Amino acid sequence: MVCLDGEEIMNNKSVRYGSIIIGLAVLVLLPIVITDRYIQHIMVLAGIYVLLAISWNFLAGFAGQLNLGHAAFFGIGAYASALISMHLHISPWLGLLLGGFIAAIFGGLLGIPSFRLSGPFLAITTIGFSEIMRMIAMNWVGLTRGSLGLYGIPPLTPIRFGEDRAIEFVTEASAYYVILLLVFAVVYFIRKLHRSEFGISVESLREDELGAESIGINTSQYKLAVFVISAFIAGTAGAFYAHYVGLISPNMLSLGITFSIITMVMVGGLGTITGPIIGAVVLTSLSEGLRFVEDAINLDIRMIIYGIILILVILFMRQGLIGVFGGFSRYFNQKPEASR
Amino acid sequence: MIILEGKKVTKRFGGLVAVNAVDFELRKGEILGMIGPNGAGKTTLINMISGFYPADEGSILFNNEDITRLKSSDINRKGICRTFQIVRIFPKLTIADNVRSALVDRKSRSPWKVVLDSLLKSNKKQSTQGIEEKAADLLNLVGLYDFRHELAENLPYAYTKRLEIARSLATNPEVLLLDEPTSGMNPKEQNDQIDLIHTINEQGISIIIIEHVMRVIMSISDRLMVLHYGEKIADGVPKTIYSDPKVIEAYLGGEAHVEH
């Protein structure tokens, strides 16, 4: 029997699983080792940005749909879950899902123009969408309290076992475990999708839309699906953020947030699975570090630094950190077949 | 038996009539050659059959079913596949993935079913039975098996044309529309391409082929159809076409574009 990839599948399976297990153990033990609550808070933020970066990369890196309004999904998820739990007294846990669903609906709406638009035209449309959403959050004062934002959002409720035992979700460490779980789930499903029949269809349409149509790929429907899935993840991240911080404002929907997400993905490596994760963790840490510099010199220096990083990465490191690491690992694991 | 039929098919671009009330028919198992000077409307006709342009007037029937208004992806799912004059392969995917992408079963599943299957079923179970073997067979057929791990963008031009044909065959078409499959090839590569097209045809696939190189089209076609300024001026076996005064006029009287 002829097989296409037989020889590669066996490539160091045990080493790979071993390193994954060690990585997981480190991630789980981290809040026990690092007890500083501020650093734990940064770890939670990093987790939220990981979700945002993965979801943006799914749209832009895998499907080639340049969405410059991604923060809108983040904000919609946050506002939806916050308002639902404040006014309808629905559990914030359910709110995580509902925030994702409502963002997914808007994702579907934004996906519709992508049937006909691509590249810069789609990008401009998405900026318009995100600004409209921000304006609604700013000006629908009766619902959103405008630029004051929503505060007093209930935190994730304790999970009770019987009468007197419960897991509380008030500390940074407990929030860290929730976001860690969300990140695991999202990485698992995105990885699975990436390697699936859906994944190869989506990559085909990114490469050549007409070519994809010619082999029976209904590009409109696939793009719609990608928008919906991506928005769902970003919306869930937003809902989690709302219940974690307890305070949200229209700033969440700003282009600055989208810009940060894009920088993270570009720094990590566009179109890869691990790239957005690495990029989000590195840049969240960096940006919190810069906060001290900002306080000292009293200037909003972070966006300037992000901009410079983005330009440098695009000029000199197009494949991101993953490309750099990949270069190393290829160098050490070079197989005779790989060299031409 | 007629597998594909066009009735008074017309396409206008603004004031220009690119294809004017053209009737055509393709019999099952046949290779129909389409020739004509540049701008005669050959590619436009292929674009209409494959659903990339909507026809302004007339109708196109595939197995007696009207497909005139269908989307291009749906026409492929019915069983018609096309290639492009300027290849539209997937440059950043490997050769193998280019073919795999077309082997996904889309005939019996809607896009959303593919999404659900991809999310819920294990990746090994969901893939169409024997997808790897089929990909290997197709790559062997077009002679690209040894390059299967290369990115498609690294292929020389002549090979990209063959990759596109392999990808088309992966969708298991009844009718294949080939838009200048030997352009940009040297004579040796052209001969290989002729052999490949014959092999495909012997598997029972009916073919419409646009070609400028007379040597190729004469040796390959069962029947020829000549377009000139959007109108069909001749239709018949290659020998009679070759001596048809209208055809000679079209080729030599206008812009001469005969390559030998």
C-alpha cells in the first residue's frame, strides 16, 4: 500500500508526548510557585490574550480573512455576558457561553460582506463594523452606561459540592485555572480543526478562492463558518474578562486592542498554532513591564513600542518567533530527505 | 449520448458580445477541442459552463439538468471540473495537500456538515475512505508523487499545470474542462500532456479542451468547434475543419495566431 506521510508520523512520538506532559505540569503548578498576586493577574490577562490571538489567527492566518475589528467580538462578548448576568441574573458560567454565542451571531453578520469583499476592502469594512459597535457602547447610555462603562459585574459564582464545600473563584489563582482550561479547550479544537477536512478547505480558499470554488468548496459558507467560530472564541474571552475584572468600558472595542492582538500574532507567527500563544504571552508580559516605565515618564509608550515591534517583525521576521525556533529545530533535526 | 449541452448561450460585457448565442454539445467519452483567435470567447464559454460567469441568455444542460444558474462550487459537486489558463493551484500548500483538498467528500455533505464532522469526529474517521491512496494514485498519474512534500509554489510551470489536472481529477468529475493545458510547455512536455489527457479520457471522462497549439489540438480532439468573435463558425471532425474556408479566413485573414 502506498502512503503519503507514513515515515513522518512515527517521528519521536514519545519525546513529543513527554514534553507536552511536562509543559502541562509546569502550567498547572505555576500559581503555586508564583504567589505574587500581581504576576498571577498578568498570567490571567495573558490567557485572555492567548484566546484573542488564536481566534484572530484562525481568521487571518488560516482563512486569509483580514479582520481589523476583532476587538468588537471581545467587547460584544463582554457586554452581552455582563448585561445578561446583571439584569437577568443568569449564572456567569452560562454567560461565558452566551457571550460567545452572541459574539458569534455578530461574527456571522460580519462574515456576510466577506462573500464579496477581500483584502483591503474587507479590512476597511471590519474597521467600520468595530467602530460602529464601539459607538453603540459609548452612546447607548441607558443600556451600557456609556463611557463610564459597566461596573459591579458579578464574578464567576462558586461551584458547590454538597452543603459546606465549594470552590470559590475570587482569587487570581482560581481565575488562572479557569482561563487555562479555556485555553486548553480552544487549542485542542483549533488544532483539530486545522488538521481536519474543514482545515484544508479553509486553507485552500485562503490560497486561491477561485481555485477553491473550482474543486467544489463553497467559499462563502466556509468563510461564514470561520467568522462564527473565531467570534465565538473572542466573545467567550470577553465574557470571561468581564466577570474576572468586574468592570468593562467601550475601550475594550477600540482599534488599539485589535492592533495589540495583531501584533501578538505577527510576533509569534501568523498561520501557526503555537505562534499566537507565544506572541500573546510575550507581549502581555512586555506590556505590563512597560507599565512601570509609563508611570515613570508619564507617557503612553506601549502603543508606540507595539507599532515599532510590528514594523520590525514584518520587515525582518515575517514568520515570527516560531520561524526563528523552527529554524533552530530544523537545523538540529535535519533529515536527509528534507534537503534538496 | 449527450452529456453536456449549451443552447443559445450568450455573454455580454458592456457593449461587447463575448459569446453570442452559441450552441454546443459534448458527447459522453468525447474530447471536444475548442479553437479560435484570441478574444474569440473560448475561455468565457468555459467560465459560463463552470459557473464562474452567469450566462446572460441561453441555457446549459448537464445530464439533461439545467445548471445555468448554479454556483461554481455546486457545478463542481454535480460532476464538472475545470482548470484555468493561468493555473490556480494553492501555492503555500504541499503538492499532496493540493490534491487532498479536492478529495474531501463535498458531494454528499454541505459545508456545515463538514464543519461539524471536523469538530466532532476524530480526524482519522471522518476522512473519506482511502483518501491517501487516491492522492498517491493521482500524483503518480501526473508524475508528481516524488515531489509530494514540496510546496506547490516551488514547482516549475509545466508541473503546476499537471498538478491542477490531478486536483481536478480528485473531485471525480464526469466532464473536465481544460483551458490551454499545454501553454508555456516545450514540445516534450506537450507530448506528455497529450498522453495524460488521452489516459484521462480512456477512464471515461469527457473533455472540452481549449488549445492554441494546432499540433496538439489536431492530435487530441475527436471533434473541433471554432469560435470567432463570440460566434461559432464551424463544428466537425478535425480534417474538415482544417480545410473550412471560414476557419482559414478567421485565422489567416484576421490576426494570424496559428502556432505549429
